[in-house]
Amino acid sequence: MKCYAVSEVIPAGLTPAQISDNGVFSTGTRTVRWGPFLDAQARTVSYHLSGTGGTYTLNGAGSFDGFGTPTRATRSWWWTIIRIWPTA
């Protein structure tokens, strides 16, 4: 693998912060994007979420040397969601 990028769509009602590894949140598409990474180094990308308490499905995707693969936060080693804090 020579190049990869990762993205995740953040559901309405949640706001990401403390996005690692120079990731960027686009408010228009509600997507956090990391990469492209050109060094083939393993990474654990992360962010914190705040918003309305509840259950959310976090869908994302990875692209590895141009080959895409969908991911789900509950089944993916790429993301670790520690806790979603309700806002006051």
C-alpha cells in the first residue's frame, strides 16, 4: 500500500472535535476526512463527539491505493468512539 485516505459521515445532531492527524470536518457534507497519507504508516485516526444523546450509526469509507471499502464504526478498527456526551 502506497496511499490511503479515510472518511466518516457524522450524523446530524453530533459535532466532531479534537480531530486527529490533520483530519478536516466539512459542515456541508458532515464528513470528517483524513489523508491522503503517502507514507504507508499505520494510524489510528480519532475524534470526539458532542451532541444529543442517543444511538447513531457512523458510516465511513477507506481508500487504499485507489480501492474503496465501506466501514462501520461498530465493526471497524479505524475508529474508537469513547462516549457521546449530551449537550445541556
